[in-house]
Amino acid sequence: MEKESAQYMNQKPVDPADSFYIKIPNAPLISSADAMRIEKELLDRLKMRGPRGSTLKPLAVFYSRVGQQETAYRYLKTWMKHTKNSDELAECLLMCGQLAEQVDQPKSAIAFYREGLQVDSKETQVTYYLHNNLGYCLNNEAEYEQALQQCEAAIKIDASRSNAYKNLGLCYQGLGRYGEAASTWIKALHTDASDPRPMEFLEKLMLHQSEAVERDIPDIRKKLETCRQAMNTAKTGRFADWARGLTLN
């Protein structure tokens, strides 16, 4: 496995919002004393229980969150060395890809995600994010056709998540298919109105390509207003009630 291509050096600060796909509650920055305590507890657990997913994965997440991606990667390599479980291996490669993204090494991230997809994993959430994240990275490399395939594969696995719709919209935008980009971001907003990024993409697209979008979607202005209402409702915590009465067409 060509892992050593990911040289985690000259690291830049990490935005906690861009951490692992696993949902980790956002929390205030922890003090140095708290970080040292948590680190000691995780290392003690590793010493007592030995190298396995349940001890190595939390360490990788911890070091990623405190900006020590090189150390996080070292524990992920140890996990890969010890696991014989294909689901764990795929998840580990997913996390390696995310570390590579965090230190601005997209080519390494792409290699990790592609390798993860070669693993016969039955974990649909992991496979979804391998496709989605690979699509995201390929978009950033302007490989829009390849990215489109990955985003569509992710949506086929789970159409209830908004991530792949957001990235699919970026594929269409990169290919000059502006109406399809707008429609896809509207789907993303219907899927998760609490995420403001699809609306940001839509508004920027309308600023520069409104005529092209309106040719494909004559009532786009009305749809945008409906999306804004959904976003405002989501802020109140009543989005689920609103969505039940929504026609997604």
C-alpha cells in the first residue's frame, strides 16, 4: 500500500468543522490541561487493551482535533497493520484520506479514498463517504466527469444525506450544466435545510448564471424563496414538521 506518499509535514491549523465524518459534537476549545488528561486516558487504554480499532481510532480522532495530523496518521497506520477486518480497513483508509485533506494534500487523499473503495466493506456509511469525499476531491482537481460518477454512486447508496448532492451540484457547475447544478442544490436543501452551503452555492450561481438557470428552471426564484423558508424553519427546530408537507418536485 502506497501510504508513505502522505507526508504530514508543515501542517496548517485544522478547522474542527472539517474533522472526521463521524459526528463529533462541537465543543469549546479544550485547555492544555484537559488535552493532556484526555491524551493520557487514551494512551492508558491503548496500553491496557492493546492495539485494536477501539483503542487506536479514538487516538487518531483526538490528534486530528488538536492539529497533530502526523501523529494521528501514525495510529491509523498501526490500526491498518493489526486489523484483519475489511470494514475496519475501509474506515481507516477513509480517515487517512480525511487527514490528507486536512493538511492540503488532495492527491494523497484521492489515493486513500480510491484504495478504500477497493476494500470489500459492508459498511454503507463508510462506503458512502469514500465515494462522496473522493467526488469532493476530484471536483477540486477539476476532474468533474470522474467526480460526477462518485457523487452519483454515493447518492445511490444513501439518498437521505445532503453531502453528495452538494458535491454533485459542483460537478454540474464545473461542466457548465447550470440548471442541473441548481436543481441538485435545491435537493440538498430539501434533504438538510440546516446546512447553509447549498444556498450559498445557489445564490452565487444566480449572481453569475441567472439567465442559464432560468432557461432550465423558469420558477427558480419561487423555488429559492421556498428554500429560504425551509432554512428559516430549520433554525427553529421545526424543519421535520415543515418537510412532511413539502412536495419535492
